[in-house]
Amino acid sequence: ERRANSIQYESPTWGGVQFGVQYATEEAKRNAKQSEKTLSLGVKYDLGPVYVSLAHEIHNDYQGGTSNVPTALKNAADGNSSDHATQLGVAYRISKQHKVGFDAIQKYYSESGTAGKFETYQNMAYQIAIENQWTDKVRTAASVVSSEAGSCTRVAATCNTDGLEGMKYTLGVRYDLDRGISLFAAASLLKQGRSAQYQVKEFSNKPNIGEDVQHVAVGMAYSF
């Protein structure tokens, strides 16, 4: 996805291999002490039944850590930060009808601050997903996501991440009545640690801290 105010390059594809790079800055600076920049790097291999990708992104002075901690641990709004994320994606197409995929992502947040405030946080998250087309009318998809509690540090103070882990299970089925009309049903379960508050894409608001969320949906889709 291309960010605003950015320059981007995508290479040609050689033998299934392609790489890309993007650099972006914020035109409207929040203050004179910060220099908000984003650098994104990625490479992928996509040939035959195999897909493999590796991406790395760096956010400078976006204060991703301070944005997600209690008020008492937040750093000053004009503080400096460096946030990194690395993601590996692997998919195998068993056939045209069946595909399995795996993703792993590591995030690391680092900020300069004063005593007692947020300093660093890092964690790992994983996803495994499978998609199947059983007949010309019936398709299913399922996924499991797991996020570790991770580890953290505070400036000249102790820090713990107890209860920040989370799991999400999702299952969906689609039945095609004809080429343009489909019936679908989906269910998901989000299980949060006692201190966790994960975003649920299906809802605009975050759930309460430590709250488990069950979600069921049925409907009809029409494409033309």
C-alpha cells in the first residue's frame, strides 16, 4: 500500500522474484523536535505452488509505544522513537482449490523518555490459515492467530507484560447459488489475556481490556 507523500520503486519480476522499496515523510510536522519518516522494504518469490515474502518497515518518531500504554507511562508528545516490524509470509497452493498459509511478524518499539516512562516493547505474532474449495459451490476458510505477551522495559523502572497475550480463531463458509449470488456464514472467537486489548477488524471500537469477543455473521452477497 502506497503512503501519502512517498516515493516508491517496484522491480521487474525475475524468475518469480520481485523486490520493492518505499520512503515517506510527513508533510505537516507535529513539532520541531521530531522527524516523522517511514522506510519500507520487501521481497517476494511467487512461482508455481510456492509463495514466500519478507518485509521490513521502520517508523521514525511516530511513538507507537506511547500511543498504546497507560497515561502514566506515556512519554512527552515531542519525544523521539524508532519502531520496527519484520514479517515473513509463506503460502503453498496444494491445488487450484486448496491453499495453506503461514505468517510470522516481530514488532519492536523503542523511545527516549524520562524515569518511569515507556522505553521498549517487543513481541511475536503468528497466523496459520487454510482456504478450500470443496465443490463448484462450496468454499471454506479458517485461521488461527496467536500473539505473545512479549517483553518490555521502562526507564529506570521495572516492567512486565503479564496478560498481554491473545488468540483469535476464525471460520467461514460460502455457498454460491449462482455466478452472482452467494450465501455466507462466519464465526470468530477472540481470547484476550487479562491485560490485553486487541483491535477487532469487524468492529470500529476496541473491546474492553481482557474481554473475550465472540462474533457470528450470516448474509448474502451479490456481485455484478
